[in-house]
Amino acid sequence: MTEQRDTPPTSTWKLAGRDLSSRLIVGTGKYEDAEETKAALAASGAEIVTVALRRVDLKAKDNLLSWIDRDRYTLLPNTAGCYTADEAVRTLRLARELGIADIVKLEVIGDPTTLLPDNEQTLVAAKMLIDEGFTVLPYCSADPIVCRKLEEIGCAAVMPLAAPIGSGLGIRDPHNLELIIEAANVPVIVDAGVGTASDAAVAMELGCDGVLMNTAIAAAKDPIKMANAMRLGIQAGRLAFEAGRMPKRRHAHASSPTIGLIE
Amino acid sequence: MTEQRDTPPTSTWKLAGRDLSSRLIVGTGKYEDAEETKAALAASGAEIVTVALRRVDLKAKDNLLSWIDRDRYTLLPNTAGCYTADEAVRTLRLARELGIADIVKLEVIGDPTTLLPDNEQTLVAAKMLIDEGFTVLPYCSADPIVCRKLEEIGCAAVMPLAAPIGSGLGIRDPHNLELIIEAANVPVIVDAGVGTASDAAVAMELGCDGVLMNTAIAAAKDPIKMANAMRLGIQAGRLAFEAGRMPKRRHAHASSPTIGLIE
Amino acid sequence: MTEQRDTPPTSTWKLAGRDLSSRLIVGTGKYEDAEETKAALAASGAEIVTVALRRVDLKAKDNLLSWIDRDRYTLLPNTAGCYTADEAVRTLRLARELGIADIVKLEVIGDPTTLLPDNEQTLVAAKMLIDEGFTVLPYCSADPIVCRKLEEIGCAAVMPLAAPIGSGLGIRDPHNLELIIEAANVPVIVDAGVGTASDAAVAMELGCDGVLMNTAIAAAKDPIKMANAMRLGIQAGRLAFEAGRMPKRRHAHASSPTIGLIE
Amino acid sequence: MTEQRDTPPTSTWKLAGRDLSSRLIVGTGKYEDAEETKAALAASGAEIVTVALRRVDLKAKDNLLSWIDRDRYTLLPNTAGCYTADEAVRTLRLARELGIADIVKLEVIGDPTTLLPDNEQTLVAAKMLIDEGFTVLPYCSADPIVCRKLEEIGCAAVMPLAAPIGSGLGIRDPHNLELIIEAANVPVIVDAGVGTASDAAVAMELGCDGVLMNTAIAAAKDPIKMANAMRLGIQAGRLAFEAGRMPKRRHAHASSPTIGLIE
């Protein structure tokens, strides 16, 4: 595939002060073993990887954190499994003491079955963490009002879900995502719900700045191949967004293009 | 983007006896000029390009056919603009006399407004052409019965539309495409209707062997960038198909996966 | 529910010379017994019922035909189970000899698994039947070109499917139905694929003249209640079509309405 | 349409202690004049009508409240136009002093453009109002966590939106509505976003207890006819829900039904 050498790079972007090429952020859970995890991370092309603090034995010598190459990847600790603002804040304070990171993914879960976010508690926790100097990337509903509030209190990005965590259902409500993207002055990263490469491409075509995923790669039959698919899907979607797609028409001879209109 | 060197190649495929790497076939119409056409073809990575015989002055010295690099691209002449089996057959006979190609895209249009295919006339023309030794790739409806008949009379592939030509509406009825793919013993190439990179990825994820498009690239604001987006979208979709996507679930804790079920 | 007395009647319509109030046509297969069939027909409010000739012992004394009240219902014999034009034509000639009806539902199936129509054979059979004086209502694909041809040879209506027979998947491609409705000068009746009351309403809102269904009623847990649901769903959809729905907008303050545009 | 006499009544339901037959709640804004409003209310069959307190001159003698027949309709005052919990609570206290109603629709808007709810402020206001003895029906996002919290603090129902107020976009995310319905122990009423009769039917088929709408009726070309369409669409959807729809299958011969699975 020699033609790949000619691929125009998609535009770089900035997240929390970092310059990034890759628009794909990946999780580290649910893999068979360390080897598979490392190979999937490499294939994904991700520059940021997220780690669930509650699933790591922070005091063990040989844990996930020890073998992730931190020269290559920016570590984004997250608070998966926390159900209150307090729990999430305490978890992150501990991580800071252990020197892990100041840029964090805040996740306050509202329900152990659906793993949907508790936006009310997320707002409380985000405010506390920002006051303590953390750089906060919050997981939240695809709710333009919640995203605006999170931005107003100083979050470095907003990370609305596309569908429930681990569902693989894809972009359930593109309309709300569009409203969020139009209003936001910080990066918008779709977090959770993507199931396959075209879902990732759709998110980018809507104008999202990035996509965060874990299960869609780790639970594919061939995770390494899917990591590659996701890397290319993200690039394809971003290039299509930048290229400016053709108008939708009822047929080639229809007089009124319908691009950008409600579906 | 150094990680691209590690991209696992998607599987190659065979179409009408040719071994192909690229699963994207592109048209040559609607570009600004020859330079843009050439650049878009190159960026698309296509190995086969289709040319509307009726839009080329076959006797002129400096026509589209003269400047397409036929060492690089397999030329696939098509019968766009033909409304009867007779017209299509006569057009292709003329092309054969001029030495253009024996592998042809058969297109018999049913209606000048929607440009939808006339499947009945397409069947008639396909039979005549195959009897005369042509290798026929027919544009047709996403109709499993029509596709089965076209295969039975000896077509080298079937090319159902995703949506009307020039509409950019994407895959309108994935269910019918799935039925076609399940039943077919020849390659299934989505022809017409794709609008953006995620549409191309969806077609590949459904299990199509390839995608043919023209307007989606030529009518983008930046056709070269969109050609790149399509190339990557096709690769992403194929890799995702080969990787085997995660099951769809209502949420991570749902007991029954729903992959492969009706949407 | 006294307010029902004030329901404005939806407009009546004409099918094959008959004036009809009900826009719901129902099948007679798949019910538990004759009692359930009769009750479901009554609850549906249908004025036309269709009967599969191949499933009736035409010579038996006590068959379906004997107990359908033909003062109340117009009988529409159909050729379900026929796979060629010849079979369908022979079946209908026999029915005519037995005095059943001259208005017939033509169904030529292309595939025993999907039960999708063979449009090519349907065109052949329709022509033969019309030449012999039958009034033909053909089951066909949601293909505007096929529908135009069926109208041109003299069919009294066209009956495109919404989804495969017995699937209950609802309107799979509203866009094609819209193209058919815009072009047709005969009634357009959605035949097959409806699964629930909202599907029937959607068909009517698109501008269809009627809906024909069987499994959606007979295979509901409570067929009588579902027959009522379908009757009301058809009325609701027709009234909404006649009322002229509000424009779709991104939100109340959006400047451009998007009604009628491509979804 | 004599068959309507046989319509089996859909089950009655209870909302805030009232027994209701109609599952349609309608707004009173955006009509041409009082006559049209009255005719639309009558045609809708609604038993509860909602009135925006901020749009009524509560001290005027001849206002909306004066001519709504309160023997026929239960009045549901709402706080449309309020942007904080405080505003909403103060507005409702005033209405109580004027003797309007103790059962109220709480609406705290987050954004003047999209009119999406501010769920955080809605929770604050709901708590205050319930403490003061109001019966609270809150407008909120289609967010299962927010709905659970509103139920926990004592709301008499939850009223998630289907799409933005005045958009007519229909049910944007049926999956979230299903999660809400499964978890709720109070009635679930879809509030806002319905555009036509089939949208209302879909809401009922998902298992919602009722639907509240205004623009879809008032902004139709013929509001009275659309009010009738909505009345029948709600009944059709409820009957279909109670009847238990057929399974969805890929086609009639598919072995695995797919009803209830993710779309």
C-alpha cells in the first residue's frame, strides 16, 4: 500500500496544552494479557491512554502503570467505578500523591447496570478538582447544557458519550452531539459507545475533536486488527470532515441540496 | 504518522480474474480539470477507474482515455446515459472495436430524473454481452432476486446501489445488502449513493467486496482530501469487517449480545 | 371515549373502481381458527381481504371462502406461493372459472427464503392478466422503475413492499416509497413488512393510499387488539398526512425548517 | 366509521392520583386564537392541558385561564421561560396563591436557543416544591439517572423529552427511553419533540404512559385535524403496546426472532 505515503496528515490538535496528532484515545482494560494490550495500543496509534485507577494495584510493583511506556504515551488516569463526587476526588488525590498525573479523566457513574454518568455529581467533582489544580476531562451525557456548565467551570474538554459504556451501539443521537460541538470552546471527545470503525468515522465527521474507546477494540475478535481499523476510521472521518462532504440530495437532479439539515 | 508503516494489509481480492489490493473503484466525471482528476485518482489509491463512454469523444485525440495511465489503472468503460439494452450493447460493441476494454460496467438507466437502474433491461443487456464474450459488471438495484439472476447468467460481480446516483445519501437499506452478500458467489460492489467516508466504511463492514463512487469525491469541497478519506474509510471498514466487531448490547451488563441481528 | 364521535373522517379513496373508506387491507392467513380470523377482520375495519388461492381447497365445501361474508368484504385472491408468471396466471384463471374474483393480487415470488418478489416475472404475468381482462394489483419491490412499468401496462395500483413478507421490520427505505408516490398516477399500497401500528402510520404519512398486512396482526400476542391498533394507526397516519405536519427544525429557534428534506 | 364503536378501550392510567382515559396531554400556546385553541383541545381528547404561567397575565380578567373549561380539563400550569430553580419556584408559589393548581409541570430551561432542560436546577427546584407540598411533574432530559433522582425525591412522574421543544424531530433516542421506562416506578410521559402522529405512536409502543405536546398540533397546517391524528396515534400506539407486537425477523423464514433487541 505504497499510496499511504501520500496521505495528507489530518490537522493536529491541542488537548490540555499538549499538541497531538492522533485523535484516538484508548483504554487499557479487557485485554487478554499485557502483550495484547501493548500491541493494541501500538496499532491504535494513540498518544494518550487511559487507566482505571480502581483496577490497578497502585502499590504493586508490576502493574499496568509499570509497563506502559510513558515516553510514548501520555497516561490519563480515570475514576471508573466511582459513584460519588467524593469517591472520585479521593481517588484522584491518591493518584496525584503517587505521582501519576495531573490531567485526569473524571467519571462519576450513576448506575452500576448502565454505567451512565451522574452529571450532577460530575459537576460537583469537576469543580473540586479544578480548584485543586487538576486538569479535568469529564465523561458526561450528550447533553449540551451539562457540557456548557463543565466548560464554564474550567474543564479542559468535554467527553459526552455516544452510547452506554461497553454497548457498541454507535452514535445514538448525532443531533445532540452537533449542538454540543457548535457551542463548545473546548475540545469535544466522544467517550464510550463506539462499536466499529464507521462509528468512529461518523463521530469525526460530525466535527468531534477525538474519540475515546476501549471495549470496541478489546472485545473485537481480533483486537489488533480492530485497533488498526479504528486508527484509520478516525483518520478517514477527520479527513472527510476537513474535505467538506458533498450535499445530500434526493437524487442527482434534485434542486435543493440538504447538507447540514436535520436527519 | 509513522505508525502507518505497521498497518496490516487488508486481504486482497479478485475481480474478473484480476488480483486487486484496493477495494475502491472511482469514476472520472465531474472534476474541474484533468489535473484535479489525476490527483484525485492517485489519492484514492484506486486500481480500477470507470469512464462514461457517452461522455468521451472516442475519436478525439486528446480525450480522457488518452491521459489516464493505463499501466497504473484498469479502465472500466461504462454505459451511463443508456436507457435500453440495445443502446448499452451498441455502445459497448463500439468501445470494443476501439480496443478499450472487454471488462465493462453495464448501466441501463430507467429514469432520467432519479437515474435508478432498469433491472429488466439490464438483465437483457447482460445476457447479450456475456454471449458476446464481454466480462460484465452490472449496476442494479439492491434487490437480492435481481442480483441472483445477474450472477446466474454469468456476470463477474453484482453492483447494487446504496442510494440514487449523485445523492450522497449513504446506505439506505443495509438489510437488503446483507441478503445480497449472503447469497452471492461473485463479488458484491456497492455502486452509487455513498456520500462520505463513514458510508464507505459501513459498506465494507457489511461485507461488501468493494465500493464504486464518483460524486462523493468530485463534489466534495476538497476532492483530493476526500479521495484520501475514502481510501482510508474503505480500509478501515474492511479491517473492521475482518477483525470481527464486538457484539452490540443494550449496555455492558446486558446478558444477550445482539450482533448480527436486525436493526 | 365519546370524543371519537367527532373524528373527522379521513378522505375516501378509489381502488379499481371501488369507493373505499378503510385504507387497511388484511390477509387471512396464520390465525388460530375461523373465529379469530373473523374477529380480527372485523376489528381491522378492512373492506378488502386477501386470500392465498394456493392455501385454499377451492373444491372443498367448507373453506375460507365459504365463511367470509362477501357482502361485507371484497375478496382479493392472491397468488402467494407462485414462482413464475405461468404459475400465477394459471392459478388466477382457475380462480376466475370458480367465480371468485376478477380483481386480483399478483404475487410472483423470487426466492422461497426471503419471499421477495421476482419483478421481471411479475411484469410478464401482469401483462398477460391485463390482456385477459383481470384487474391487477401487483406486489413488487419498492423500485420506482418497476412501479412505473407496472402502471404503464395497466395495473390498477402498485403494491411495493416495506420490508420482506413476515419480517415486521417496518418501512426500510422511505426515500424510495416517496419517489414511487410522487411519480404514480395509480394508488400506492404498501404491501408486506409492517410490524406495528406506528409503521402503518408512517406509511400513511409518507402519502401511501393504503397498507396491506397479515402477519403483523395475526402474529401479535393479541391479534384482535392489534387489528384495532392497526385500524387506528392507519387513520392517525392518514389524518396527519392530510393535516400537514409541522416543519422539522433543529430546535424551536432554528431559522430553517427542514420538512420534506432528505433524512 | 361505525367500526369505531367496537374499539376496545385502552387501559386507563393514574397520574398524581387522577384516573385518566386519555394518554395525551396538550399545551395551549401558539394557536391562532381562542376558538382554534378550544377546538384543538376538544379534538385531542386530552383531559389535562398545560399553560405557561409566564405567558398569561394572571391578573387580567379575560385570560387563557378564564376560558378553559375546568370541569372538562385539569389545568397543569408550567414554568416555561424560567432559567433557575428560584424563578420556577417563585412562579409556582404565585400561581398557588391565585388558586390555580397544586399539580404543576416544572420546567427549568438551560439555554434560550435549544430550550433544553437544566437538569441540575430542575432537581433543586423539584425538591423545594415537593417540600412545599406541590405535586411535581418535571420536564427533563431522556437521562435514566436524572429520572431516577427525580423519582427518588418524590416527583409524581418523569417527563423526558423526545427531542428539543418545538423541533418536531420525533424520538431521537428510543434506547434511553426504554432504560427510563424499565427503571421507573412512576409514569413516564414523553414531553417535547414529537412532530407527527407516528412519533406519538412510537412513544406509546415503547411503553411510555403518556405524551405531552403543543407545537406538533398548533403548527400543523390544519391543527384540528392534527389533534385528531394525535389522539388516534396515541390510542393506536397504546393498543399495539398492549397487544404485543410480532417479533422482528430478517424474513419470514429466519429462525431467530429479534424483538426487543437493540436497534
